Amino acid sequence: MTVSFIGGGNMANALISGLVKKGFKAANINVVESDAAKRQQLQSDFGVRVTDQLPSVTQSDVVILAVKPQQLRDVSIFLGSLLSKQLLISIAAGVRSQDLARWLGGYQTIIRVMPNTPAQIQMGVSALYALPAVSAAQRASANSLLRAVGDTIWLDEEEKMDAVTAISGSGPAYVFYFIEAMQDAAIGLGLSPEQAKTLSLQTFLGASHLAAQSVLSPAELRLQVTSKGGTTEQALMSMETDGIRQSIIEAARAAAGRSRELGDLLGKN
């Protein structure tokens, strides 16, 4: 399998890094990038082929669109005439498959993907949605590519991509926000910044691994830590009083709503 990336930004870097680490041949990866410095860095870091010429993608089995959503329409209009049987994977947030197909002149062999930033360390999760024209073999190829940087799930309805965006796409920022608050609290309670960082990060890391490996639900694991009349109970009661759980739910709903709005806006262009 040969792969062309259009765009050499952070997510493309993460995917390329994951593929190379999994044994994918660098010589089979082509990156189309307009920035000369980025091309040089990609070639130096991974040994992949680099170019600023879009027609080079015609030699690939899979084309991955990794440009900014605002650039996608112009790139797609030019790209449409170059595609014949390639699988096109779009990782551009917000752009719906049928809008992309319209810009491509009716091309339908498209999979839309929402990855997230932990893909940079091969611990991401990606949601995929395929148009009906995509074959089973092409779905397997896409799954193999995205598994190089983490887990994958498949959606049966593209509308669910807004929920994915709100939970896993934006989700790392929520976690970082909570870690920031934990560190601020630790420093306020007299710990050093270094101690605050270590305790906060390792607590999140350990709790996440425990939740992933345990047969118990997060709620059951929470109860194991919460002794009656103890410190954890007091903290959780404070959070419930302040409506933290509902605030998180409302925040995710706001993110999903904005995802829908961006899909409408980008699709009009």
C-alpha cells in the first residue's frame, strides 16, 4: 500500500510517525506540502518522499487530506480531476463527506476520520465513517492506517461525528484543563510546582490505566476510593454542589453544537 498525505502538519506528522514505527516503509509514503522547511523536516525525520506537487498523489493507493478545513474546498476542487480509484481519507474537522464529494466533482470513495492529539504518542483514538462506495478492503486499509496511532471505532451514521468531536476530539483539552486545576490546587496547598505536576499527572495516568484494565465501571471504581465520611467524599460532595458533572455534560453539548455549526458553515463555501 502506498499513501500520500496532502498537508504535513501536526496530525500528519503523528500518523507518519506511527506508521513508520509500525514498520510501514517510508519509501511508500509521499507528502505534499507547500512549506519548504516542513518538507525538509519531514524528509529528515522519517525518510519519506516530499514534494510540493499535488499531481504526485495519482501514484498512491490512499490519499489522506490533512490540510486545514478552511483550505479543503480549494484543494479538493483541484484534486477531483486527479482521482480515479484511490481511497480518500479526510481528517479535516467539521467538513462532511457529501460536501467533500461535491467539491471533488462527485467522487464518493471517501472515509471521514476524527483523530485526536494523543495520536502524537500512538495513544489516540479515531472515529471513522465511510461512504457506501468504499469497499471492505478499503475500510480495512483505513483501519490499519489509523490503528498505527491508537484505537479506532466505526460510526454507522455521520451525524454522530459531532458527538465524537465533542468527546474525543476536544476531550484532551478538558483533561488538560482538569490537570491544570489539580496542579493549581496542589500549589495552593503548599506543594512545589514540580511536586504538583508529578502528583497530578501520575494520578491521571494511573487512574486512566486502572479504568481501562478493570472489569469495574468508573462509577464502581470511584466508590472504592470514597470512604464514608472521608476526604474523597468531602471533595466529591463539593463538586456535586458546584454542579461540576452537569457543567462537563453541558460543555460537551456546546462542543457538539459548534461542530454542527462549523459543518453547516464550511459546507456552504
